[in-house]
Amino acid sequence: MSENGNMPDTLEFPCDPESLPTSTEVPLGTLILEGIDLKSGRTKENTTGERKLTGELKVGNKVMVTASFKVVEPEEYAGLIYFHRFVIGTDHDPGAELDPKKHPNTSAWSSRNARDMMGMLTKHMGLACKTMAEFVAAFRGSKVGATVKKGRASENFPAQNEVKEWWKPGTKQVKVQEANADLNAVLGRSATIPNHPAYSNND
């Protein structure tokens, strides 16, 4: 027994240790996700005077919404956690305060990220709400289809698996792609669902 008297001194593996998952990324392919929570916040302020490649000063402190999900389908990946960050604020409207009807070209709510988030919530999750608080409550437990692809690598972070498309559950077949499916295609082998998941939380 261990010092606390509750656990054995040694831990026994339930299977071959080499078969246990070692990654925390959601798999590539089409999945069904269930909403856990929506939280609003801000990106970091630009306190160092950092500039874009164009030479313009980077705008920080932009409104951002972080959506957290858990995988529900396919079953072998159920429970994996995934975070998706929607940076709503833009250079012209960092606080997302401009009405898009009055400012169609400068409102943050006309940006691609805002449209992507609102499309996910209303079109693909089917949520009809009037306030952010209502969306948060309705989001929890609601399901959405997600197509996961490899994202772009940045200067500070390697490429990660991330959702590139949202869709209404039932409109696409749920199917994951083997991690080395591209290599298999070259070799003429068929891609299959791996026995042990490659996980993701995108944080």
C-alpha cells in the first residue's frame, strides 16, 4: 500500500503501454462536438509596439470568445476536449461595439471570425437567442458537426488540428482520418480509424 493507504504501490497498465495514447489533439476528419461553455475575453494588449509584416502597429486587446467542446462522436474519441477561439474584434473595432448595419465595412460583427461564430451558433446549432447570456446557456449541451483539418504553423507554435468548418449534425457522415492517411494514399493502402486516438485541445 502507498503512504495514504488507498492506492497500491505500483500501477498496473490495462493493456500494452505502447498502445496508450500520447497526444491530446482531436483527430482529423468529421466529428460531432457538444458545447461545454462560451467565455468572452480579450487578446493581449500590444505593450511592446509590435508591428505587422506590413509595418503597421498591431492592435491588441480585441474581443475574443473561447468555445469549449467535448467530442461525442465517434464513440472511440468521446470525451476529448477541444477549445476554439474566435477573435471577434478587428483593428477598426477591437471592442466589437459598432453596429454592422450602420458600419458594414468596419464593424467587427461583419468580420469572418464573427460570421463563423454566429453561423455555428444559429445555423448549425440551431440556437435562437437575443443576448450573449442566452447563447451561453443554450450552447451548453447543444451539438454541432465539425470538420477538423491541420492548421497553419506559426512562429511560436507548431501546426495543430483545428475545426475548419461547422455543419448541422446529420448532414455529413462522421469519420476520422488516420494520422498517416496521406502516406497510405501514396503507398496504396486504405485509411482506417486508428485503434488509439490522437487527441486535441487546441490551447
